[in-house]
Amino acid sequence: MNVQLIQAAVSGQGVALGRLPLLNDLIAQRKLVAPFKKRVVSPRSYYLFLSDASRKKPKVREFLSWPIAEANAVG
């Protein structure tokens, strides 16, 4: 998502499309509004890749738990 595009919409300079998980806070703060009820599910996916050596490191496992928890919370 283009940060400048979202910032322009927040400052009243236009309209932007974005992903709800990344915009929910701005919507909750009423800095942005979702003008339509309809939502579209994206066909895109996110993947996490790591080496066998990285997989064994506690700090890497700890970090990876964060995006996995966020993804599970969203849906």
C-alpha cells in the first residue's frame, strides 16, 4: 500500500483504496471513512520464508509469531 496515497486521503486530498487491516486504526480514529459497505477479498497472499538455521533461532521464532498472530486475528 502506498503510504503517500493514504496520507493524501487522510489530509483530504482525495480517495484511496487500501487493505482494511492496515487502515482499521485510521477508520476507528475517524481520519478515514469507508464510503461503501461492500468489501472485496483479495486473491493475494503473504508468505514467510526462512532458512533451517533461522528457524532454530528463538528471536526469529518470536518475531514470526507476531505476523502469524495478526493474520489469524484478521481472518
